[in-house]
Amino acid sequence: MSASPTTSWADIKREVIRRISERIWRPGDLIPGEQELAQEFGCARATVSKAMRELADAGLLERRRKAGTRIAINPVRKATLEIPLVRIDVEGRGSTYRHALLSREDVPPPAHVAARLQLDAATPMLHLCALHLADEQAFAYEDRWVNVAAVPEIADADLETLSANEWLIRNAAFLSGELTLSAAEASTEDAEVLGVAPGAAIFIVQRITWNATQPITLARLAYAPGYRMHTSI
């Protein structure tokens, strides 16, 4: 972004979002101060300050007096509905958490996934299936598609040690998304993985997240019977 006397706070906000989305500034990074950014963008410090406040309110930045401004490590924590870490959900219930990566493959998406994500059917994607466990009992079955172009670092990530759910929350800042909650009857695949009878009542969460320009991931989590979701508003 070139400096201009007419640079607005909205211009600065868009540029910061671009730098976050393109991983120029990464989660946890300390970014330049307001005065330095004002000099870079050729505008008043107050203009930069307004942009920083907007981004902090959105949860993308962490501002602390005398400590500077950092890119949020968990940028969703100020969202209206927080994307939960399954591990924290399990541990919050007093159970021991473990996850098992069942499959991982680099494949083009099926037509219905490409359509949901508004991607070309030939787009390289990472398809993951994993089981989250609580006290060694099936808790949630995760079926996830990741747009590798949006988060290329995931191609080399160890998703057996750290679940894709947790890796993405730590490493992929999202700006918007779509959430669908529903009750359903367990499919044959759901039933086999969760260890329940086909047709058993289960809870389904489907979620899509986007960065500034493209989709990041489409995830479907099927929870074992008896699951109850709790959130704050």
C-alpha cells in the first residue's frame, strides 16, 4: 500500500487485514507502533489509531499499553460465537482428551464441497478425518476439507500431534464464516466411527470460515449422543 495524504483508517484496516491473511504478519508478531505506521501510510497517527481499535475490537489484534500491538494468537476469541477447541470442550467437562487422525489425503474436492466453498473442482485441498475422544470414549467425529492455498503451512503440519481443529484456530485468522447446527440420525459412517447404532440421534455442527479473500476450511463435526453445546452471548 503506497502512502497518500488521503489514506483513510479504512484503507489502513484493509492493508493490515491483507498482511495478516497473507501471513506477512503472523499470530503473536509484534507489529510497528502507531507513529511508525502513520509515517509509512503518510497519515495522522489518529487515523492509524482508529484502524487499530477497529481491528482490536474484531479480535484480530491485541493492544497493551507499553507492550505494543500484536497479532492475536487466537483471533476468534472476540467473535460473536467463538469457534471452540474440542480439546478445551472435553477438558472442561473433567475428561481426558485425545484425538486420532483417521485419514489424511491431498485430493480435489467433490462437487458439493467445491460448490459450498465457491472453489473450482480442481482446487488442491486437504481432506482430513479425525476422532476426538473423552476418557477414551468417542466424543466427536470430524470430517474436514482445507483450502491449502489459504493456509499453505498446513501441508507440512503434524496433525497427528495437534488436531486440525486446534492447528487452524492457532494459525489461520478468519474474518467471516457460516455455521449450521442440526440434529440428525447417524449415518452408517458416523455410527461406525462413534460406536453407536445407525440412525441414533446425534448433533451435527457444520462450519465454513473465510479469510479476506478465500475460504479456509469446511468442517463437519458429528457429536456422540447426549452432547450438549454451551456458549455465551
